[in-house]
Amino acid sequence: MTTAPRRPARPRGTKGGAESSAGAYLLSPQAIADLSEIWDYSAREWGTAQADRYVMALRDACGALASGPMRGQSAEHIRAGYRRQIVGTHVMFFRVGVNGVIDVVRILHQRMDVGAQLALVPPGPRR
């Protein structure tokens, strides 16, 4: 009998937003779901400790973007105002929202159909 990996109610560090020393960021509901799925997959494949480390690396990258959003590459070809940052095997798509807050809209694996996934995201920054 196989058992599912121990999974916290919410992967560590997946609340909807945070402040860094230089700015703040928000995670969309889709980005939170992405982090949860990433944690689940990583825990199954490589164990819970690695899943925790990888999700924290993604969250750390969000904090780094809050202190310098222009670090990310333009993703204007996908949608106006979008930028992206590669972290491991995932791509974080974000936009600079109201008052300079980073709005992380999705965190997708590099092999996913990005256009199809981002088509599901409503346009414009959250208020």
C-alpha cells in the first residue's frame, strides 16, 4: 500500500503576499495553487525536505523581484505589462501593480503551454 506524502495544509511560505525590505509582492490565487502543485509534485518525486527548499527558493525569488522588478525579463510578447523570472525549472510571470507592488500571476513549469495557461488570467493589475 502506498501512502501520499505528508503535506502541510498549505506549503510553507504560500500565503498570498509578503513584504521584503524594499517592497511587497502578492500571489494571485492561481500562483498559490501553482505553488501547492509544485510542492506536491516535488514531495512525491524528491521528498518533503526538497519540496520545502524548492518552494522557499521560489518565494525568495518573489522577494528579490519586490526589491528590483526590472530584474525580470520582459514578457510583453505574451501579455502587455508582463515580466518573467526563471527559477529552477519554473517561470514566474508577474506584473508591477498598484503602488509598485509585484503581482505574481502564475508560476509555471518551463514545458507548459504558457500562452494557454496565462489566457486564463484576467488582464490588468489587482487593486
